[in-house]
Amino acid sequence: MQVVDRRGTLVAMLRRSAAGSLERAWVRIPDGSWLGVEPRATREAPWGWSDRLWHADEPSSGAWHGTPLTVFEALDWTRIDRIPALGEPARLPPGGGTAILNLIATLAAEQGAERLAYQGPYPTEQLFLALLESFRYEPASADPLATFMRGGLEWRPAPSERVFVADDLYVQLRERIEKVVWRGVTYYRPDWQGVARHSPRRIVDAPEGVRCGLWALALCLEDHLLLHPNGDLVTILAGAPSTSPSRLLSPSIWSGVVAAVAARCAEPLAPLVESVAGAFSLEWGPIARDLVQIGRGRVRISERLREALAGRLATAPARADRAALGLAVIAEMAALVGDELRGRAQAAILGLPPAAQPGALEGSGRLGPRGGAERARDIALAVDALVAEVAG
């Protein structure tokens, strides 16, 4: 079976046996490559039988090809009854996990499934946000993330429509545009089923259509795209990036940003995040269509964010207000680099032999005596240094 989007682009391929069981599936992801599902590929996983995920430039109907990525709990694809646990989420390419979840939601909805539960390990914030793209959580909760982490939510299938508007433009809709990927940059709505989502690359409704752009400090820093509400492109708004030189920031500012990332990590991972962050320095500089750029030894934050902070500081004479603005930008920076630092820390663990990984996590707590008080001090020093640098 082949599935095409409204523009006729192939977005999924499923092959079933004569008895109806799934033999293989392929789904296109936003960059145009494909993820394949190989059902019941192995029993060598903590939960037993597992389906394997493959990544390839093009789908195949013969021998499996491409790169085997990871495994997840094997599903009965004829009667989906749960959301499976995934072995190594960090190995998936951008948009891969949500594409597979959308396939699960689509098939579950077709089968009449009303609610699915996730009972696997590590019910993280990242998984919660990914599930929001293809499911609706139930019951209503004042703090749905905390309820999810306690195992108190179920998920009603609500798959998204996926449209490949152009080679470099992918749009995801459910009553409205919810997600856009353009030239490798992903834009989100800041609100999902009543959940506020940190969205520096943001989708907002406008009188003339739907805009995608960069936001910080409750300000639109620059617009990139204007779309029709159905996802079609109206025009590209992004201009040429600045050519101004980059400028290094004080090491104390980077220390505070890293402390803010570590403070939101699971404690065994936090020292590893701080360790991998030691290889980087922080700078302001021009960036095309984004707020952060991470390269060899350097983390560059867009000068657009500095300009926004300078403008807000100019109208905030009170010391407490200036400190609050500085703290907001440190938190913004931490959100921009957090996934990369956590991913590098996790990769460092996964790069060890399996038998050594538990010991490395246990031993990470001995990398230093840092805790909440030390990290709070680093954040406070970073705020002072940042405000002084920008105001000066």
C-alpha cells in the first residue's frame, strides 16, 4: 500500500502478508529521507521481541538496506494497543520519532483504538512533546507533563496530516498548521492542547496567513516564511544574514548557560553535560535563519538575541527588571543548546561498552561536588556578566 499527500508526494509505504500482518513499512521524514520499520527483527532487547528502525535515502521492497538505527517494543500492527518503548531515541534523525508515532496513531485510529498508554521507561519531556504531535492526552490535567511522568495519562490517536510542499519545505497540520520544517529549521506552535511549548522558532497566525520566524523575550526577531493556512507557500520573507564579525562572550556566561542546562537534567546525566560543555566557548555572531549554531569548539548565539536584550534593557532602569531580563536570556540560551549538550552526553555513555555504561552513570556523580547551590551561583554570575556586557 502506498500513501501520498495532497500534492501527490509519496509519504508512506506498507506491505502486509496474506494474513494481514505488517511485513515492512517506510515513512518519509521532513528532510526527504526515509525510516523503515522491520517488524519482529530481534529478541535481543530488554523487553524481548522488538521491531527495528532503518534509515535510508529511498525505501526498498527487497532486502533491508540503509543504516539500522535502533529498536522499539514489537507491536501487533493489526491491533495496536500501546505506545512502544524506544531503545535509543538520540539515534533517530530529526523528525524521525514523530513520523513513526504518527504512523502508529494513524493505524491505531483506523483500527478504532480509543486510548493507548505508554508504560515504558523514561517518560521524558521530549517524549511528551513528541506524543502531542499525533495524539491527545487524557484526562485533562493542570500539569500534564508531571502526570505523564507518573504514568497517569492515556493518549487518544489524533494523527497529523503531513505535506511535503517542496523539497525544502514540510508542513504538518491538524485543523491548523502546527509544525513547519524549512531548510533544516523546525518551527512550532507555542501552544499544544493547552501546553505552553518553548518555541524560539515559532508559527503564528497573521491577517495575511501564517508566519514562521524567530522569537525571544516575547518579541518577533525576524520573519522567514508566509504560508497559506493550508500550508502552501506564499512567499519567503527571510533576508540575507548579517556579515558582522563574531564576538566572544565571557566564560562565566557560558558556565551559567551550562549550569541552567544541567539543572534540568536527570542528576546522573548533569555532570556529563557539564563535562562535554567544557569543549566549547560562547560567542555572539550572525546566523542565517536561526538563533544558535554549534560547531567545533564554538557555540554561536545570534546577534538578533543580543539586540533584543539591549532594546529591553534600555527601557528597564530598575536593577531587578534588568536581572530578570538577563535571566530570561540565559534560560533562552540554555534551551537553544540543551538538546545538543544532552545528546553529546548521552552519546558519550552509549559509546562505552554496554557493561561499562551503568558504572559510568553512577560514577558521573563523582566528577565534581556540584549541586543546586553551585549551579545557582553560576547562573547568577552569568546574569550579571551578560547584563553588563550587553548594556556596556
